[in-house]
Amino acid sequence: MADDRFAFGQNWQAYLSRTFSEERVASAGDWLLRFLEVPDLTGLSFLDIGSGSGLHSLAAVRAGALASAPGFGPRGIG
């Protein structure tokens, strides 16, 4: 049986080269804090299931959280 899982590592490299920016991380962080109605995430855990690019995981870490973004495969965020 072939492994039909998404090739995460290849997608991530393409995303970084085309789309990733500090402005997008900041925007994701602003949205996350507004959505959760908190000033920061200091001392909190953040579980990002289906994290995709990991943008919100990174934003959560920068807001003070301990983030985990488990993936299904050897190239997941971790």
C-alpha cells in the first residue's frame, strides 16, 4: 500500500519561500489573542491540531504559550 500522506516538508519549504512573513505571524498573534480575549498566553499550553503551516503555533509561542503541534508523519512540526 502506498503512503498517500501529504508531503509536509516540501509544502513547508514552498510556503516559507512564497508566503511566510513576520507580518503574517504578528497578524495571526493579534487574531489569536482577540479570539481568546486575553492579553497574552504566558504560562498556558497551546495544542494546535491540524496546524497546517504552524503559523498559529508560532504566534502562540511568541505570545508566551508552550505550544505543541503534533503531526502524522516524520516531517510534522512536532
